[in-house]
Amino acid sequence: MWACFGRSLTIAWAYLMIASGLALDALPLASDFLNAPEIQAVVTSFAGPYASHWLKAVGFITALARIRTLKKGT
């Protein structure tokens, strides 16, 4: 598992942020399935309507920057 992240905690953190953003995107589908749309309303009021997009963008930029620095060192 550690090798999947290029032996870098920064890349692991970036992947976690991307996964969190994807999970927030999937939340409306899950709330429809569970018949609980109030869950989506609570998340939107707490984190804002674009929280998932911000998490994915920051995670993607972090991963790209770290991968670039790892490749420079070799």
C-alpha cells in the first residue's frame, strides 16, 4: 500500500482529499437511496456548495506538485 503512494505521506494526503471530494459528490446519490435528503442539506450548510470541488482541486494540485518534486530528485 505504501508503494502506491510513492512512499510519500504528501501523496497519501492528496489522495485522501480527492477521495473525500468524491465521497461528497456521491452523498446526494446515497441520500436519495436512503431517503434522507437532510444529510445533503447539513453537509452543504456546513461545508458550502463547492466543498467537494475544492477538495478535489487542492488534492490534485498537491499530488501533481509532489510527484514533480519526486521525479526531479531521481
